[in-house]
Amino acid sequence: MLSGLDRIGAGFAEGLEGKRLALICNQTSIDRHARHAVEVLQSIRGAQIDLLLGPEHGVWSTHQDMEAVPDAEGAGIDPFFKLPTRSLYGADVESLTPDESLFENIDAIVYDVQDIGTRYYTYAATLALTMETASRTGTPVWVLDRPNPIGPDVEGPLLQPGYESFVGLEAGLPIRHGMTVGELAQWYGVRRAPDCELHVVPCSRHATSLWIPPSPNMPTVDTAIVYPGMCLLEGTSVSEGRGTTTPFLLFGAPGVDPLALTRRLMSYDCPGVDFIPRVFRPEFGKHAGQACGGATIRVFDPTSVRAVTLGLYVLESLSRLAPEAFGWRHAPYEFVKDIPAIDLLWGSSELREVIDAGADVQPLIKRANAEAASFKP
């Protein structure tokens, strides 16, 4: 299995030779020999890296979700690579789009970050916004593709117009899109940056053999598999497991009966997973230091998991069994103040309205599946 970075290192670097480069990277930017992309690109004849750009969490993934990442310490110099470093995830929405001035002396922008195949994951949004800036400056963008660790299946619903944000830049994209980041870059390019000169260095196939945790709360492939559905908990008052060692696989809140919850969840048709009753105490995040009743998801057949359906069953169960513990997040989410977080994640207000009405989620699942089937990358 070869990543795009592996192919560059194996001699497919024509077009980057002799160029001044900006590199969007993090700790996943590693080839199969554990060489960082900085080292690989610096080995290209005549190429030099003039700038490192960090997505959410930073170049070394040292910051938590929605935590502003400052430029590297030491006047913006990475302490290990000794290269100028700028953050593409700061304290305001303007920080998410690179300024044109960053690319004044850059010949090409290289992107090499592991994605996880889910609309909410912000790294691809950073790539899309960079492509928009690059189209204005005339700077080519090279995407070193990596496998989609959760595979090519698609799960809806589609993001509706009016609900665009950093966790869903473009209407029409499903929650689980089934694309690699290179394919997603091409999809975004047609819609948002048609004038961007985009080069995708392909990876060989969908696989998980190069797995490196791509962000602080994405420790395992199993986490990525359930994330398309379990990230919906970010739009609620229920802990999604941040502050524990198994985020998104572990969830709950004070006042939830773990035994009743797991009994109810086991009654649903949730292929590929089962549930274990748990009481846990997050070290940070929602309900930090408090005992939370909940459950752990155990993935035993990754290929059959329908994560979005799983997430809906979890939300329905929590809202019915523990209405005093379940509620919607009201704080700003990814710099958006006037739309509830759950609406941004689902892509419309429909999920929130169904849960609030105490209605059955089955029609919602049916519509989400139909929208997924209609998606044509």
C-alpha cells in the first residue's frame, strides 16, 4: 500500500523539483519508512520548504478540538524543523482561510494530512479554503492522497443550503462521503475553486495499514468507524467521551442509567457493534470530574457498521431514557452562533425537530439512506 507521499519519495516528484513549497501537514504526514513529509520533500532536487501550515489541532496535533492554535513559538518557527509555521485554525473564522500574502513567494502548496472520510472532519475544509486562496494567487496545489480508513461506503444525509460551516463547507455533501481526501479535493475544486491548479498524487487503495491517530480524540480506526454517527453527540449536552481514552466509543452523562441504556441499544438493529454498560468520569470536556452513566461501543465487524444510523439510535435512546440529562448544545460551534450545533452537523434542522417531537427516527434513517444513494461524487 503506497500513499501519495510514498509515491513522491519513490521518484514521482516531477513538477516539484526546484520549487519553493508551503506544506500543510501534521503528525500523520509520514511515509511507510516513518519519514516526515518535510524530510521527503526536502530530498527532492532543488526543492525547499519555506512555510509549514497547521490545520485544526496544529502541526503536531497538540491542541484540543475548537482550541485556537497560535503560530509556532519562537517568532513563528517550528522548534524541530526550524521552518516558519503559521496556523490555519485561530481564534476567529477569518483565521480559517489563508491570506494571499502567505503565498507571495511560494511556487506550490503541498497538502499531506490523513482524513477520516467524514464531512465534519475539518482538515478537508482547510484544504478547500486553501484551494480558494491558491486559485486567486495562481499557486498550484498538490494533494498527496491517503486511504479513506472507513472505506468507500456513503451515508447520508446531504448537507442542505443554509447550514454550511467549517464542519460542512458545501451543500450536497453527505456525512460519510466515501472519498479519499484527493477525491474530495477534486469534488470541492469543481464547486469552490474551479480555477485552482490541482494535482492529486494518488494512493494505491483504501486501507488502514498506515494508521496514525490524526487528531487528539481519534486514537483508533474503530473510533473513525463510529465517528460519522457518534460525532452528533457534540451537538448535545451528553459527553462524547472526550476526556477519556476512548472518545466517541464511550459516551454518557450524569443521570443516565447505563444498564437501561445498553438494554435499549441492544434492542436496535445495529450491525457490527454491541454495547457495554459503563460509568466513567471525564478528565476534561463535558461533565469533567463527574460520574457519567453511559455505554461503550464495541466494534466487532467494521465493514457492516452503519455509523449514522447508530448515532441516531444513541440520540433517540438518550432523549427517551434520560430526558433530564439530554439536551442540545447552545454554545457557539465552529464560530457559528445563530444555528444550533446539531443542525450544522446533521445538515438541517430535521434531526433536532424529530428528537424534540419524540418521533420515531426510522423515517429519518430512510430519508438519509435515500440521499446517500443519490450522491454522485
